[in-house]
Amino acid sequence: MVEPVQSRVLQRAARVVGGYGELQARLDASRDDMISWIRGAAMPPVQIFVKLIEILMDAGELGRAPPV
């Protein structure tokens, strides 16, 4: 089964910034929201998803294959 794109983007952004705690702080998100988004139980709001994409763009991560 393929993970939802939102979950994959969250995981990758967390790797880029040094972990989920740091990502949570950068997004100014609650712990419960982060857990829901990571598990795919809820989708992050559009403004949060845009922030995630910006994190990946700033790190030069878009267009690269994720590490195996």
C-alpha cells in the first residue's frame, strides 16, 4: 500500500529539519495534530502543507529520490 503524499512529505520534512519535534515547532502545530497527520488519520491544512513544501524546497529536496 502506498502512503499518502501528505505523510511522505511530513516524514521527509522531519528528516530535513532534524526530527518531528523540530518540525512541530517550525509548523507551530500541536502534538495531536502532528500525530494525526503522520498517521494519515487527518490531512494537514493547506497552509501547513505549503510550509512543508517550502522546507523541502529550501533544502533542495524536491525532485530527489528519498533515501532507501
